[in-house]
Amino acid sequence: MEDWVTIRNLKKKNPYMGTRKIADLVGISRSTVKKALASDMYPSYHREPAVSVLIDPFVEYIKESYLVRKQKVSVIIENLKSKGFTGSPISIYRYIAKHLKPQRDMGYQKSYEPYSTLPGNRCFMTGLNI
């Protein structure tokens, strides 16, 4: 982003400065300078979500195993391999974390919430707050 701002400012202050000179000053390629001058907004990285097409035939089985039977993911992966799944186990973990884990955890509450006070506000000998 800093390079984009620098390129735009150099061109605004010196309208006759060419892309080669700006590229030399900033230390980047001329094509990057051309792209920065052509764009109105600074570039941002956007990664396309990776979707494994190998999971598609097994989606219903994964949902049933994880949500209804409450099986561990490692057990689901072993069962999928026996059913002919040839994809990576990490793709199953990602699918479950993104799509199914929020559904499964929706009804659960924390079973343990630690009790905490500010330092010096609790007397441990008598159990009274000071």
C-alpha cells in the first residue's frame, strides 16, 4: 500500500515523470507502476476459497456423522477412506470447521467459567472480599 501511495504522489507532483523513472525511484517494476497508476483504489489481497470437489459426494455422510452421530473427525476420515474418498484429510477438517462446527457448538454452553477478581480484592484465608 505504501508503494501505491508513493507512486500516485510522485505522478501527481510530477505529471511528466515517466513510469521508468518512478519504477527506478521506488525500486519496483514498470508494470507495477502502470497498474498502480491505472487503479483508483489501492490493491488488496483476496484469496479465492479453496473448494474440494472430492468432498461433494460425501457431504451428507459427513453431516450425519458429525452432527447426528457426533463422531470424531479422525473416525469420519477413516470411514470416508473405506467408502472411496481419495482427497486430503485436511480438506475434511476445513469443511467441518467452516460449515458444521458452528452448527454443532450452537447449543453448547461453557461447562466451566473461571472465577476471577482484580489483584488484591480477594482474601483467600477467610473467603471474604476486601
